[in-house]
Amino acid sequence: MNRLYRSTRDRMLGGVCAGIGEHLGVDPSLIRLIWVAITLLSVGIGIIVYIMAWIIIPEQPGNSGKIPPPSGNGS
């Protein structure tokens, strides 16, 4: 079974929507739009759920999404 992780590559805030999109095989932008719609229709409950998911869902292991320092020899 494929585990759910927060994305480190396609994140805007915490990587929750991108992680859900990767897990479901759906474009993360679609997940973000759905999340915004739910947040607006539920008078902000989506924000609380997002913060809880940010805390609960672990970050994707391996690639931290950071640019590695240059490994040149100074030449």
C-alpha cells in the first residue's frame, strides 16, 4: 500500500495538497481548488483541517526539496 506523505517538491505551504494529489494520482492544483472551496463553504474549517494534516502527515522521506550546495572544486 502506498503511504501518504506531504510533498517536498510541489509544495506551496506545507505540502499537504500536493502530497494528497501525488497519493491519489491527481493534479495538486485540483486538490487545492477543492480544498479552497470546502474552506469557503464550511466557514473556515478547511484551514483547521489543513493545519492538523500539516502536523499529522509526515514529510516525504529522502528528497528534502532543498537545492544542494555547489560541489565544485573552485576552478
